[in-house]
Amino acid sequence: MSASVEIGDVTLTYRGVSGGVLALKGTTLNVRRGEFAAVVGPSGCGKSSLMKLVTGLLPPDNGSIVISGAKVTGPVKIAGMAFQNPNLLPWRKVVDNVLLPLEIVQPYRSNFRREKKQYREQAEALLKTVGLGGFGDRYPWELSGGMQQRVSLCRALIHQPSLLMLDEPFAALDAFTREELWCVLRDLWQKIRFTVILVTHDLREATFLADTIHVMSARPGHIVMSKTVELPRPRELEDCFKPQFIDIVHELRAKIGEVRQQ
Amino acid sequence: MNSTLEKLSPTLFTIGIFLFWEAACRAFKIDRFILPAPSEAFMAMVQYWRPLAYHSFVTLWTTLAGFGIAVAFGIALGLVVGWSRTIYRGLYPVMIGFNCIPKVAVVPILIMWFGIGEVPAILTAFLISFFPIVVNVATGLATMEPELEDVLRALGARKLDIMLKVGIPRTQPYLFGSLKVAITLAFVGTVVSETVGANAGLGYQIALAGSNFQMPLVFAALLLLAFEGIAMYAVFAWIEGHFTRWAFRSSMSAAA
Ligand SMILES: Nc1ncnc2c1ncn2[C@@H]1O[C@H](COP(=O)(O)OP(=O)(O)OP(=O)(O)O)[C@@H](O)[C@H]1O
Ligand SMILES: [Mg+2]
């Protein structure tokens, strides 16, 4: 069900009017089926660009991206995505926002009219698991930022994607809401076991959620360290204060400080 | 208390302006051939109600006809222009250039082509009012959040899907906002054309009465024109508020 991702020695250049920007160079990264991977690195190092390559929204100049054994040549059609900005459609009710992917992805797309009632129930159930039971008929503007971000997560998951791409999804939230959503994501992942690639600036977030944390260098970005998080699961928020956890955060921090100097 | 005052303020201001105008005309004994008092304009309205009603009706329907064509054409062109960057780039200078031509200059050509009558008025109304509609529809499409597009494309959405699910609904507040502007421009177009060459319509009436020095009648026609403009503006403002309430609530606000 879940996808594996193999990024092999990719290079990406943005061509602009004032010359090109080399965003990624020699980036190699593997994610196993059902693995929770996190990518951290200094600002502007090419993390978002990497997400675009993996989902096939941009082609690499060099190197290859292989998802579940198939080379990526165009938009992958399977990935759920969520960004820092929830990007909900303000004219749609919350539940209709969540249903949006089902109007696009097969086989749901062909059945959408016929099965709408059942899909709605699925969406409501998913909303309930992120603590938004009964909010389906509201409009996005009636929800707080944290609640909107939960809806955005639901939208990324409704079609049961084999790959979930998250680009700083919790960056705009306050510390408490953020930790709450860590747990929401942890529980969803524990239950469904999709493959996740999470880009974040929050090292505690990466350590709490991920199996493996990849540290990227400054631009042009490539992976300079891959750290396996050996902490047992299920992890609790309390674990964030354990020495083992704090050691990992320290180690990552030191590494990022080092690559930022260069 | 304050909110009733706010509700009444448009009426109060209008009455106030008329009173001031009336008082100024009387106090300074302004010649009625230069500026008639509003009371004289209203009297002319009563006296000439038949021709005025007829000409108001002609102006209204030609304006609405031109405006209707402008809406259809404007939406279509806006979608095409917003669809692709290449088309956008290619057509934009042409459209700007076209929009810069004063439409008064085009009216004689239209009259030569179509003869004196309603057709030039309809076409002038159309030509003058489609531009803001095109620009707004295209802007609505062009300002779509790139991340949202990424979300959909990563699901395998085609361009047409993205347009139908996001682009077109998203342009609605821009479109309805532009209709308010476009309808008032359409009146300008009709009246310009009627003034230059027509045998009916308020513009024609104004030109005719002006050449006969019937200033109260000129002003009566002007007031009716203003009234029609306000009424249509109000209709489209209402439609805008009614159909795109979400845009006023969410942070996305429409460009007028
Ligand atoms: N569309 C684009 N056109 C040109 N250059 C771009 C474009 N997008 C990104 N870049 C450049 O590529 C580099 C990497 O950008 P990217 O958005 O991938 O960084 P990031 O790691 O996600 O940064 P942040 O942590 O701040 O989100 C940046 O230096 C940026 O200037
Ligand atoms: Mg980024």
C-alpha cells in the first residue's frame, strides 16, 4: 500500500532572468515503505524543491526519482500534500474541502456522484479523528488556524495516499497546538502506515515523529547526515524531555550550525 | 441610533445636495439657461415625462444589451487570458492599447458601419465595459495560490480540473466586483454614442434639448441617467454581496 522513495543523485537548477540558481546538487535519499522520514536544513537549501521533485511537479536536471519501483516522469497522482498555509477553498464547506481529492483521484473520481454520501461519512470520520467532529458543515473562515491545518491534513489523507508530503505543516502554529497536531499525525501514521516525508525547521518535531532524519547542507542542497531515531514507539510528548531525545536534538542542532557556517 | 443615521445618510446627503443647489440658484439668481434649479429640472421631468420615459427606456436596454455582450465576451476572454501565461503576455499589450483608445473616437466609425440607431450605442457600451471584466477574471485566475495548484497536480489533476474546481469559483468575487464598474462604464458608452449620433436615448435627448436651450430638460435627462446608473450599480452590488459572501468573510478580498 505505502510507497518507497529513491532519490538518486539529483540536480536541480532554477533558470531565471538573472542567471540560474542551483538549488540541489547530488542529493541522494532513500525512504522505505511505511517509513516516516524528516528533512531538516537551513532556510533556502532546497527542501521545498526536493518535495516538488519527489511529487513529479518539477523534473530534475540530472539523476532519477523512483517511487515504488517506477521512475517519476510527471506528477505522481498519488501523493497527499500539505503546506504551512492550509490553502482551503473558502467557498467550500470543511467537509467539501476534505473531499476535493476524491473528485480528482481515480477510482473515487468516477464513483463520486454515486458514492458521495459514503465519502462524506468517511470525511466526517476522518475529521473526527483529528478532533474536528461536527465541524464538517462550517466554512474554513469559521475555524482557527490550527483547526484549518487539521482540515488540510485530512484533505491530504482522504484518498488514502501511499505517500504523504508535508512541507512545514505546523510552522505557523503556536507551540501547544503544534504539539497537539504532532500527536494527531503520529496516531494517523501509526494506524495507516503511509510513507511520510516531512520537511520541518523544528528539530524536536523531527525527532518526535520521524524514523530517520536527513540533514541537508546549505544551497546547493544535498544530504550531509542521516540520523536514525532509535526511540521506541509509541512516543509520548513526555519523551521529549528524556536525555536520549535531547541528545538527538543537540546532535542535529550542531550539524545544522556547522553547515550554516560553510 | 447611530446605525439608523448611517442607514439614512445616503438619502439625507442626496436631499441636502439638492437643497443646497436649489438655495444657491435662488440666492445668486442664476440664469436658468446656465444652471436650472433642481425644482425646474423636476418640473421638466413631469412636463416631458412621455419622451423622457421613452428615451430612458432606450438608454437602459441598449446599455444592458451592450453590457450583456461585454459580460459574456469578457468572461470568455478573461478565462482564455488567465489560462495560459503565453496568451496573457501576447494579448496584454494589445488590450491595453485598445483600452487606451477613447471610445468617442470609435463611435463615428461604428455609425458609418451600422448607421444611426441602437447598434452603435450597444457596441460602444460593450467596447467600453468589457475591459475591466477581462482584467478581473484573468487576475482571479493568475493569483491562484501556487501551493494549492501543487496539491492538486500531485493528485494528478489536469489543468481543466484545476480551472473548474479552483480557478473559476475563485474568480467570482473578482468578476462580480468588476460588474459594478462595468455597468457604469456601459452607461457612459451608450450616452456618448447617443450624443454623437442617434435618434433616441437620453444622450440624444440631452443633445437635442441642449441645442434648443431647454436647460431644465437637459438636467432632467441627466438626473434620470444618474438614477439609472445608481439603480444598476445597486443591483450588481447586491448580487456581488449575495453570491460571494465567502470572499468578504475570508481574507481573500475582491479587486474592484
Ligand atoms: N520558482 C523558483 N524560481 C527560482 N528560484 C527558486 C524558485 N523556488 C526556489 N528557488 C530557489 O531555490 C532555492 C531553494 O528553494 P526552496 O524553496 O527549495 O528552499 P527551502 O529549503 O524550502 O527553504 P525554506 O526552508 O526557507 O522553505 C532557494 O535559494 C530559492 O531562491
Ligand atoms: Mg520551503
